Amino acid sequence: MPASHEFLDRVARKHGDSFYVFNAERFKSNYLAFREGLRRHYRNSDVAYAFKANYMPAIGRLLADLQGMGEVVSRFEYDVARRFLPADRLVFNGPVKRDEDLLFALQSGSQLNLDSLHELERLVRLTDHGAPCRIGLRISACKADGAESRFGLSAETGELDAALKLLDQHEHITVNSLHCHLNSPTKTPEEFVARLETLWSIANTLNPRHRLGSINVGGGFFGRLPEALRRQFDCPIATADEYTAAIGKAFASMCPDGQVQLLIEPGVSVVADTMILVARVMGIRQRNGRRQALLDTSIVGVNPTHSALQAPLSVVAPERARGSLLQPCALVGNTCMEHDTIVPELVADLEVGDFIVFGNRGAYSINYTPDFIHPAPAIVDSHGNLLKSADNATTALASYVTDDPGGQVQ
Ligand SMILES: Cc1ncc(COP(=O)(O)O)c(C=O)c1O
């Protein structure tokens, strides 16, 4: 996503010295690479984009245009996604769903996936003697080190069996989907195929009264990575084509009649490379004998998830008559924390007014950043049109009671 200094400067003058730029075309092509890829090998496939990765309305609108699907893990995300997608295009996962959320999702016709035995017991109590209802079950998976994931029903501990026995006593509830999600460090296509095989073998042991509508292998794929990120992995980086060929072909041979829908739930891989975070160099000074550039963003803004991966970055500067002058420089942030060092050393030609552009900031970024010292910045599209204003005191305080409530707790 190359951007000129002139473009960034124009946006900064209007919306602040730090902002995101969102590339809608990139989102579309990432989403379609997964969906069309899967459908090439198994027609009855769909892609439920994981809203948690980035729930901004511009993405909701794109999904609606693409007749896409969404995946959510809380009632908050559910309500956001419903502004753009019909209920029957949503998968509702997550470890904590309140009673009213369970009933609401069921009545609305969304795919509700239960995470645990106690959630199923609660649903049984809530719906006993009620109308028939259809639910999915999340099956637990083991992590690379063999440790159990904290999510889903474990086949190993007997939790899954207990859930199925409970369902045998409550025939108004049927299982219509099996789901699994794991974020493994290596993310190989073979791991997804192995999860698919596990789900399919469980599907084949289900009481025939359960009519399976879908099998869902979750998210956790690699997306398109720039070279600077690729270098930070010591495993092969699979492409959307490789994932979809492996998963689609495997499922086509498991389910040749094509009756059961194949679902995936990518988040990062679809949205990470759709946004850059831009921050202006506000000042340069010497500290401890070293050059230090102060940016109008922070370590919290650039890396809210505390990822061990270094964000790829580039410098965008105006033409300089003097030619290039490379020097080592630390990039420090706009909070008052001593440790707010975004990059300890960058060798670059930097002056006040230049921009640092951090790549791959689309996933778990804006919606993961608290209003800490500086509230969240604006988002513009690749033409500079505003998608979200920079937050301010009014937006940040909107949900606080700002008058003295004066009274007693009722
Ligand atoms: C149930 C579920 N599905 C999908 C995803 C998306 O994962 P990713 O963003 O790694 O693709 C997550 C992420 O935590 C998840 O919990």
C-alpha cells in the first residue's frame, strides 16, 4: 500500500498526525481468495469472517456487498455484525453467552455453537419443553505442545460424550454443526485437514437424529505476509490457495454428496494487510548519546496485542535537496511511559514532519487499543475519505456518567 508524503500530509492536516488507511480492495480480494478457493474444490463452502479481528463498519458493508458471512464471539460483536448481515449469515461462538443471548441467537436463526457442557446444561434448562432447536458443538483441540485448549468440548476427558448423552435425553435439541478453532504457531494446511478429519469422524458417530448442516474448521490461517514479517517465522507460510485446496479437496472426498456445508472463520489472514498505521515524526533529539524520533503514536497503538513480531515499517519523506543521510535512530511514542519505545533502532533518513508507516495493522489493532493518553485515531480509505473520526473527549466519555449521579445505588 504505497502512499506519497503529499497524500499522508493532506490526511494528517485534516484528521490528525496519526491515522489508519484502509484498503477495501485488499479486503475483498483476501476474502474472495478463501471463498472462491474453497468453492473450487467443494462448492458448498462459505467463509465467516471473524469480526473480532476488526469490526469496523466499512468491513461490515463490504461483507454485505459480498453476501458474506460473519463469525462473532459475544453479544456485542453479534449486535455489531447484525447491522450489516442477516442473522442466518452469522456464526455465534464464544465461551460466555448469557441466557438471553443464547435464546436470542437461536430465535434469530443464527448458527449457535456451544462451547461447554455447562453451556449445554443451561440451554437444556432454558428450552426444556420448548420448541425444537438446533445447535453446533465446538470440539476442543490440542495445542502444538500437547496442552488442551481451554475452549470447546473435550473428547479426551469425556466431556463430549457427556454432552451427547445429555442430548439423547432432550430430543428437542439437535446438533447441526461441529466446530473447532485453534491458533497454532505453524498453521499448516495439514493441521486444518487433521482437524477436519477429527470433526468428520465425530460426525459419523453422532446419533442419526442429528442432521449435520455444517462442519467448521475455524480460523487461524496465515495471510499474505510482507517479506519483513515472513523473515520472522521459521516455518513455511501457506497461501490461501494452499489452504483451500487442502481443506476443500479433503472435505470433497469425505462428503462426496456435497450436502454438508464447509465453513472457515478467518480473521487475521483476511484483514491484517488491509490497514497501515501512519504516524508523523513530531520531534527529534539526542538522548544518551543517541538520536531519538518522537512519533504521534505509541507502543500501545502499534502493538496492542504485545506480539513478538516486529511490525514492518517504512519511512515516507518529502523530496530532499540534500540527498539521503542515513543515521541510527530510536522511534519513541507519544505516551508518558518511559518504556514507550516502538523501535529501539532504525537506520533511516528521518526529519521532523516525515511519516513512519507501519504495515499489517488491520487485525486486532484499532479495536484492541484503549483510549490511553491519546484516544483512537481516525481511519481513512485509500482515497483519503473518512471512515472513522479520531476519538476525542466527547466520544471517549460517552458511556460514562459525567454528571454527579448524587443518589444511592438503587
Ligand atoms: C472461534 C474463533 N474463530 C475464528 C477466529 C479467528 O482467528 P484468526 O484471526 O487467527 O483467523 C478466532 C480468533 O480468536 C476464534 O476464537
